[in-house]
Amino acid sequence: MNEFMDFAKSETAALKPTLWDKWFADVEKRVGHSLDGDQKKDGYSIDFLGDWFDEGLSSESAAARVKQALA
């Protein structure tokens, strides 16, 4: 029974937004559209955003970079 409860707790924890989820959602909100793009074509992509997140870039700065790429 304990093993089942541990499994249930891990599944529940997986449903909570991570720091990445919150950061990414904030960038999308600031930009005003989905950021699921192609880096070469659109100037932004989820992979590049992941790199920026890993580098510690703020969501505000990431949104500014995306907007600059769109200008």
C-alpha cells in the first residue's frame, strides 16, 4: 500500500507547474502569442527559450529578445 501512495504522490507532484512552466508561460504572456516557433524562420523557438531559462535569463528579458527578433 505504501508503494501505491508514493506513486500517487509522485503523479500529483508532476501535475504542479514547474519553474520552467511558469517562466515560459510568463514569456508567452509578455510576447502575446505562442512561442512554438522555428529559430531560423521565426527568430524564436522553445529550444532557445530553454537555453535562456537555463542561463538564468528573466522572463522579461527573454520576451524582449523575442520581440527584438520579430522587429
